[in-house]
Amino acid sequence: MVCITAIRALVVALVCVFCYPSVFASGHGFSNGDRWVYDIETIIGGTPVWGELVYSYLGSQQPYWDDSDEPMDVFKITGFFEGSSFVAGVETSVSGVYDGYGYTVQGGIATIRNDIATFANMTHSNGTLSLATIFDIHEEVTYTPPLMSGFDGDSASLGDTWNETVEKQLISSFDDGSVSYNEDTFFEELYEFSVDSVNEPIETDAGEFSCIIVNMSYESGNEVIWYCPAVGRPVRIERYCSEDYESCFVAELSEYSFGGDGIALMVLIVGLGVGVIILVLVAFMAPKRSSGAIPPEEQDAKNEESDDEEAGEELKPG
């Protein structure tokens, strides 16, 4: 049961990370191929775990789960995690992958739904015997109204506070080969937000950024979000457990790219290539002039001079 709780804790942490939608300023948008990569660290059942989270923009669509015709932005979520520890003669190793989708208000900042599947393996071994457990977990959370509707990255000021009461629908399933269950529950949860800093400098593997720090508290813990408007997503997210308020999950931006940048660069390269080809063709097809050749206009002038000289010869007295 400890393993089940530990793996589910990781899924909950990942879902919390996925809550933070892209928050481009009003008038900005996404392009297919926009991509954000995070390094993650957490602890599962006492075992330190690290991994990677990749967030890719897919486009916009209407919700498929209700009759709403409001378009939303869709993101593909993929990643992996792994780790090991050795305690009291027992080695524990954990590895897994996650795959899913995130849905946010189009052009806005609020999360509508996260749909995450996690496949994990946990092995305990004392050198003689080993016990391996495979986990298959699916968590689907829908927020009504969308979570973080009260945040505006363009106008956030130090000291801003607000609360959001969100109705959540949680659909989850679990199977480890011996225990399985399915649940579909509705409940309300209160989120308390505050802007604790603006223009806060931070440096990660992705570069140096100036961030707005937002604190989000709720019943099971609280999270600190370093949000950078220029990146369009959080640069760092740190989750604290409610029991001891120690950091239990960290995600930090390691790289990012915007699909439009790559397209513009490709167009520039192709355009320069075409220009060079045209110049080469023009130079190759231009008429060539030998070293002894005389341009037509110079030849005409010489002919006229020759005619005048002949005429002068004829006028001379014999």
C-alpha cells in the first residue's frame, strides 16, 4: 500500500505541474511545435527520483467531453522518471513514463482539464530475492471554472491576492496486478493565491529570466511558481507537502523553443540559398568579352573616324 500511495503522490504532483497553462500576454498565441522541457526531482517511497517533462503545443479544438463550443489550447505531455536507493540491505529502484494531454482556455491562462497516464515499475531486492510491482495509473481532472482564472501575467503586482473555489471532477484508475480500482468523484477545493515577488531573477539551464513569483495554497499543500512572461510558462515550480512543508517536488525549465522561430529561420535560409543560385546563374549566362574585343559603341565611333579621314583624303589636291 505504501508503494501505491507513493506512486499516486507522484501522479498528483505531475498533475499539479500540468495545471499551469501557457500565459502569453493578450494578443500573443502559440504555434505548432512550441515546446518546453523541464527537469523534475521528487521522492517516491523514500527513493530520490529524477526525470524529464516535455510540454508540446498541438493546436486548438473544442471540448470533446461536453457541449461547449468554446475553443481551447491543447498540449501534449510526455516524460520519464527513474531513481534508486539502498536502505538496510534492500535496494529499491523506480522507473516509469507518463503520457497525456493538458487543456487550457484559448489565449488565456486557466486550466480546463489534465489527462495523465503513468506507467511505473518499482523493484525491491536484497541480493537474493527481488519483488517487482508494475503500476498503471490514470488520472483525469476537470476544473470548473478553469483553475487560475484570476491570474494575469501582464498586470500582476506585488501583494496581489485572490481566492478561487473550483469544482473538480476526478476520474482515476489503478492496477498493479493484484489490486485495482476505479473512481469518479466530484468535490470542491479552495485555492488561495498571492503574488510574492515581481521581476525576480532566476537562472536555469534554459537561461536567465525575470519572473513573477506566485504562491498557491490548497488543502493538500502549497506550490511556488516562478512565471516568466517571455517564456510563456513557469520557469520553476516547487511543491511543498502539507505534513511538514518540505519541498517534495521540483520542476525546472531546462530548454524551450517556439515553432515559429524555426520556421522563420528555415525561410531565411531557403531565401538566401535561392538568391545565391540566381546570382550564379546570372553571372554564368552573361555574355563573355574576350581581351581583344571592342564594345559595339567604340567600334561605331572608330568607323565614323575612319570615314572622315577618307573623305579628307579625297578633298586634297593631286
